[in-house]
Amino acid sequence: MDNETNADVPQQKNNPSEAKRIAFLLPSYKTPLLASNLLHMAHDSGRYVGCAFILLLDAHDPFLLLYKELVDILTEKGMTVGYCITDGAPYCGKINRIASIVNANSVCVIDNLHLPTPKDDTSFADKIDAWLKSHPEPMKIGIFNEEGFYIVVTKKLIERLGYLFHPLCYGRCEAEQHLLSLGEKLDIIVGIDGCDVLESKNDGVEIEGFSSDEDAQWVSQTLEQTVEEEAERLSDYLLN
């Protein structure tokens, strides 16, 4: 597929028919250097074989060609990395479009300053594989710490929800909080052992996924009214 085409599916190479253990979705806008730093660090660590990284880009980003060059360079080095271009879609819209079709067993939304990583030399794909096999329930939410930031969600849960981040959400924090609320009621939150979230010290003023306190509070209060009903619906699919 031509990398110059604005497509609804991510441009991705390196055995695209093989499902990855996890796909990291990385929304980026006007931050090619931050994206490059994070992706090169992930590649150079050697810990992300079996994982996919997908840049979620906007057609109006003036640095679009730099992102494409970055993907080409890392692809040549053997990394599974791609991009998807949308035309003015909101933050959660970009994420939901790809989360439902990406060829991976689980999905995690990150930003240019944060990346879940193993605490030891084990590959991250192996950590996720162990987590996926830890319980036969196909609907799971994985957390790396008590704060529950940068959660991992299985494709089966995304499929049954119809989204990864609720469309009402403006940013990552309230979207993840909604998922954690559902997960608590369904008892499907399972810790991912031996991992933590690595935080970059780079300046991240421009990173996507943050909303105002007022917007986040409104969304959280609104979605609280739907959690019970949504949890009850999903509970019909839980393994007994």
C-alpha cells in the first residue's frame, strides 16, 4: 500500500499478517523529534520485538513528511512500525479508528513521553504474552502500577465495547478512568508483572491527549451514569 495515501488502515510492514502481542498507538501532532526519540529508544533497546508501533497523524501536520521518513528508517532496521493519517479527527476518534482494526492481541495508547517497559531484560512481548495467558477471560485490562496510567486493553474488550476510548472523552486520562471503572465492576483488571512506565525528561508541551480539568470532570461525571448499564451488558459475555 502506498505510504503517500491517506488511508483508514495503518501503513505497516514486516509480516503484517502476523498478529502482534500488543500495538502501541502514538498520537502525534507537530512533534516529530519527540516521536523519533521515543521510537528509536524502543528499537535500540531490543525489547519490543513482537510489538507494533503505530503513529496516529493528522493530514494538516506540517511535519508529515518527517514522520513518514522516520517510519521508513525504522522499518528498514526491522522495527514493526507504521502510521495512519486522518483529516481533522478528534483525539479519541483517531484512536478508535485504528484500535478496532489493528492486527494485535492488545492495544495501549501512549504519548511521546511515556512508554511501558520491562524492568528486566525480558522482551515486552513476552510480558504481554504471560499476561494474556494469565486468565482465560478474553476481556482484560492490564495495569503497570497502582495509578493505572497507560493501560493495556485486549482486542476482545474493544470489540465488545465498540471503542477503545469513549467518544465523549477529550483526553487520555478520563478515557482510561472510564475503562478502569468498567474493569473494576467486571473484575477484569489484571496487573502486568515486571513492567513499569518509562517517562522521558524531554519537554512535552505539545503532546496530545490532555484536556482541561473542566472538560475531564464533565466527561467523568457524565460517563459515571452509564457505567452500571455498560458493565451489566458486558457481564453477559464473561466466562463463568
